[in-house]
Amino acid sequence: MCDGNDVLLDAVFGTWDRDDHSDHVSFGCRIGPVPGQPGPAVQLMPAAASFDAVALFGQRLSPAQAQQHPRLDDFRELVQHVLSTNTVIAQHLATPPRHA
């Protein structure tokens, strides 16, 4: 469900001090309203789905792959950090959606 107050977040983990991106892995999620939830929820999504396949993203994880990946806790920590520190995202998520 996308109602205009969603945030799609992708994160790439790996080594950044070289041109080789073979160890990169990308996670993706949707943050937004979910029926039955009192506030925004985080749902894993296909990583970097809005982007062309380029080496920088490395392995683009599906939700099922992300749930099994050893870096999932790192991704969760990153998402929590973004949600607790980024006022633009927090305001966007808190703004009631406009309906036509």
C-alpha cells in the first residue's frame, strides 16, 4: 500500500575504499502506514528496485534473502537511526496523506 506518505529506503553495505564492489549487498524497505498498525511500520522490499542494475549495488536482496542475511541487524540499526534522527522523514511520515 503506497498512499503518498511512504518512504522507500535502500542501503548498500560493503567495502568502499576500492573500485571492486563484489562484496556489496543491498537491502531495501518501505516505511509507512500498515493496516492495523498504530504508526508507520518497516517492511522489507526488493532492494534498489527503482534503480538500474549496476555493480555498486552488488547483490540486491529480496525480502526473503534479507531476512536470512547476516547483515540484517546492521540494516535494522541503520533504519532505526534514520527514523530517529532525520526530521524530514519523520515529518513526512507524520503528515496525514492528501486524498484527491
